[in-house]
Amino acid sequence: MKLRLAVIEFVVSDMAATLAFYRLLGLDLPDPAVAGGEPHVQADLGGIQLAFDTEETIRSFHPEWTRPPAGAGQSAVALLAGSPGEVDEAYAAVVAAGYEGELAPWDAVWGQRYAVVRDPDGNQVDLFAPLG
């Protein structure tokens, strides 16, 4: 059996806030004013789908589902910026919009400009670009 990655899915508590957050980072997602009330939103990221489902959607087929407690598991999505300066710009935009900045941009020893922010549900979002 050979499986391939096709969809990355996040369970969200507030669809509009989530769409606004990821649009702020430049992802081509529907306008929160239009799709913010939808139970499921999905967008093609160039061969892989990024999907968002509300907690209510998940509970519609898995009634016992509950959000894992903080620290129970860690997953992250990493977004590639066009330059080290864009990492700084994205981080600043996210923090200025009131979202959590976990680690301010720094030059990582592995040769990338790196920063970490949190989406509205606390999911880790890494921002990075190769240095020079």
C-alpha cells in the first residue's frame, strides 16, 4: 500500500477568525465575510488541500469528539516566505492583528529566518525563508 498526502485539516472553533488569520498570511482562501459561517472550507494549495472544519461539523459524525487539552499533542504547519524580510513582515502583521506571536523572527542555525505564531485555535504556524 502506498498512501500520499492529499489534505491537511484543522478543526476550528471560529471559521471566520481562522480564514482571516490564514488570509493575513497570504493563503488564497475565501473571504471570511462570505465563508465565515460555513461548516467546511477547503482550498487547493498547489496539489495539497487545506481544509477547515468547525467543531460542530466533527461532532456531527463523531459526537464524543472533544478538543484535546493544550500540550496533549503538537502539530504545526510551516509556510515558506519569499525572503527573510517577508518572515519579519508576516510575523509583524499577525501580531499587529492581535494574534499570538510565540517566537519572534530569528536567524536559525540551520540557515533559515524563522518565526512561530499561533492561529486562533492555538495551532502552531511556522514562518520561514532561506537566509541569504
